[in-house]
Amino acid sequence: MISAIILDDEELARQITRKYLEVFPQIEIVAECADGFDGIKAIQQHKPQLLFLDIKMPKLDGFEVLELIDSKPEVIFTTAHDEFAIKAFERNAVDYLMKPFSRERFATALNKAIARIESNSKAPAKIDEAREQINTETLNRIVIRNGSNIKIVPIDSVQYIEAQDDYVMIYTSEGKYLKQQTMKYYETCLDPAYFIRVHRSYIVRIEQIKQIEPYEKDSFIVKTLSGAKLSVSKAGYKKLKDVLNF
């Protein structure tokens, strides 16, 4: 028996998925959820092998759910939004079903998921070369999990980000938060109109920069409005000159 969870904020969509599963007796639905928070709780509790996942939902979206869970089920996305398909396959999704999808299309996706589960294989799906032409989505919030607590940090409150080995420390007006992600990710996804990478270890919000001072030979530091002192590399200093026009 393969355990599955349906996570979708639309009752009709959950009903359709449930109905299509009736001819697959090897699939056991262990939970249905309508928002990201309840979905995370159910996934952590049941540790399903398969997840039917919507993207646009209240509280947390589908990608944020995947980022926050420890167990990693096989995922079939079920969504009305076609613009996230490449991102979904980058997350190693089994398939990406566009609503409204047919029973036949659903069966194709489910059979792929069953085969992957039975072979215990998570071979990455092929991603179209057009991925390189797609702009990365700009972040407007950061979701952080601390134990059972979930914190949603608006990008507007982020003052600067510091590299911490395989993690980053995110400094905000309310405090600091550790997250397992790369500096490259934030350099790519943060809006360059508001954030600038000044050093391999620091990304700073431009409006937080109070002054730039010489530190040692050919090096500088940024002083922020919050009182932090951040190292600035040569490349970072050049970026600052370009952005701040000095």
C-alpha cells in the first residue's frame, strides 16, 4: 500500500483527485489538507510516500511546503498555473498536472509515481533547456522553520544576510534567523534594486547602508543603520560605486 496526502485549497480539486484514485487500490489517502500549515503537520505526522500538491494556497505555497518538510515524498503537482513547471521539475517532481486534467493524464502521472516509489528511485526528471532562459522568481518573503514553529519574514524587514557555511544568517528588524540555503540563491533571487552583494559573506539592503569606510589596504567596510559592520570586497566596492554613484 502506498500512502498519499492531497494538499489543495480547492475542495472540488481534492474531490477529483480522490475520485480518480478510486481505481488505484494500492493508494491509501491518509490525509487531505486545504492550506500549507495543515499540510506540513500532516506530512510530518504521516510521512506519506506520495503527495498531490497544489502551488497557490493560503498561508504557504506548495514550494514553501516542500522546503519546510523533513520527509521527502514523491510529488505530483496539481495546479492551474503553468509558469511554475520548470521550477517543479527542478524540485524533482514526478509530474506537473494542469487543471483541469483528464483521468487519463492523471493515470499517466500516477503510474510514473508508483514506478518511482516501487523502484525507490529519485532520478531527476529531464528539464527543458529553456530553463536557462527563464528569469528566477524574485523573493517577497522568506519562510523559516524553527522546530515546530514557522516564521514568515517579509523581504522588506531584511537588513542583511551573512554566510554561515552551508547556512545563511538572515538579519531583520525583529531578530536574526538561520536558514539552510546558499548565498548564491539569495544573490539571484533578491531584487537587485534593493539588495547588493558586497562580499562573499554579505548581502546588504541598499537603504540600510549608512556609510562606507576604508578598513585595510584596498579594503572597506559598510556600516549599516543597525550598527553592523560588513566587509566589502574589491568587486563589492565596485558594485557599490555603480549603484550609489560615487
